[in-house]
Amino acid sequence: MIITVDGPAAAGKGTLSQKLADKYGLAYFDTGMVYRAVGLRMLLNNCDLNNVEVAEKEAENLTFVSMIELSKNKDFRSARGGEAASIVSSYSGVRARLLDMQKNFAKNPTFADGTPAKGVIYDGRDTGTVICPNAKIKFFITASPEVRAKRRYDEFIAKGMDAQYDVVLSDVKKRDERDANRKDAPMKPADDAIILDTSDMGIDDVFNEAVKVIEGKI
Ligand code: DC
């Protein structure tokens, strides 16, 4: 079984995806990681994030294993890391080079410890449209920019990171704008996606709603 969870930054895709993966015993692929890994590699090497050729080279060389290694770095999930990911993910050449790694995961899905899984939850804004257009179940999770900024801000604070709500909100809006104007990964739901606006919903409500949809389809 393949389920995709698309939507804008900080809409709650990750939390929902992980809970669904646990419930249905599926592997979880957070596709934002591929862009975070390329962006972080460039930050660590002091590369100019506007250098498309270097970004493409980093994408070309990225392996699943090196991505997991990079994900242990403290900047992987930081605001700086997110900004770098957002910039490199806007390059078509970078996206093209990271496509196979993402698609191939569904052919042989595994859990973090390497054991095989019977399916995948893909989390990421183009997973239902580009990575897995044939997925059986597709969600598009969204929420207002203010609600998403508050969630991201709370996440940073809970992790003991420095954050200011106004800065996080302006980052979310900036990212939305950059992500919306992307030709090869438009920020829009797949035609057959179920749209969930989570602005006024807690995570349990979102989860229960998603489970209802899945149970209706399997
Ligand atoms: O979900 P995230 O915050 O980890 O994503 C980081 C950036 O990566 C985000 O700004 C957009 C990009 N991204 C993308 O373009 N396509 C995906 N499937 C996942 C993430």
C-alpha cells in the first residue's frame, strides 16, 4: 500500500504521516529530507546556495545512507537548514537528480532498521503528483500560514532552539511564495487527493479523519 501526504510547509504532514505509518505498519519516507540533505551539504561546505551547478552535483552524489547521516546534524531541522532546503529544491536539475531515490523506495520499502515493510507513507509536497501519481490514497494537508507558523515555532521551542514567532511566520510566507511558483512541483493537490484543512483541528482529529478515509478505501 502506498499513501502520499502532500501540503505546504509545517501543515502537520510529518506528524500525521508518522502516526499513519505506525498504525498500518508502513515505512515512512519524509521526502523533504533529500532537499535538506543537499542544502546542508552546501552549508557545511560553505557553498553559495545560489550556485545551481554545485547544488546539482550534491544532489547527484547523495545516497540514502549519506542522507541519513546528514540528518543527525543539528542544523538538519533548523530554520537555516529549512531555508537552504527550500532554495535548492527550487532547482529543476536538483529535483530531477533526486527523483529516482524517492521513487525507488516504494519498490523495496524498509523500516529505519532495514527490515522490509509492506508499503510506504510518502510525506512531501509533490509525492501525490510527481513521486507516486499511482498511489492508492492521497492526502493534501493544509492550514493557514499563521497556524503553521505557530506549530513550527512551538516545535523549535520544544527542541530548545532559538525562535521568534514573527520571523517564523515571515519564513513560512516566503517559502509558500517560492514553493507556489514552482513549475515542476506545484503546490497544489493531486486531482484525486483528499484535502484536509487542519487550521482548527488537533492532531488526533486529523489522524481520525485520515483513518476514516483509509478504512473506506481498503
Ligand atoms: O517538509 P520540509 O520542511 O522538510 O521541506 C523542506 C523544503 O524541501 C521545503 O521548503 C520544500 C522542499 N520540498 C520539496 O520541494 N518537495 C518535497 N517533496 C519535499 C520538500
